[in-house]
Amino acid sequence: MLLSWMLLQVAAVPAPQPELICRRVEVTGSIARKERVCRTKAEWRDADEWGNRRARAIVDESRGRMSDGL
């Protein structure tokens, strides 16, 4: 009985939520408008890496090289 109570107590503890990092991001098509965007550290890292890969692909295409399909 004590074991089942202990298991219920452990299961009732919510998992810690990842910390959000918020940035003000320029809105495409607007001169001054910015939006607040909140993501986890991993999500920001993934977005930054995707942007870098996309920029590299654009440069490679402009030089006539094949990109990695982005």
C-alpha cells in the first residue's frame, strides 16, 4: 500500500517545463513592427541553424553550385 502511494506521489509531480527565451523579431513587410517570439533554447538553435543552411544554399545556387536541397 505504501509503495502504491509513493508511486502516485512521484507520478503527480509535473515534469519541469523548459525555460523559454523571448526575442523581438522584425515582421516581414513592415518597417517598424516587431513581434515577441518565445522559444526554448533548442528551438532557437534549430531556427538559427536552418537559417544558416538556407543562406548557404542561396549563395551556392547563385554561384552555380548544387545545394543540399534546402
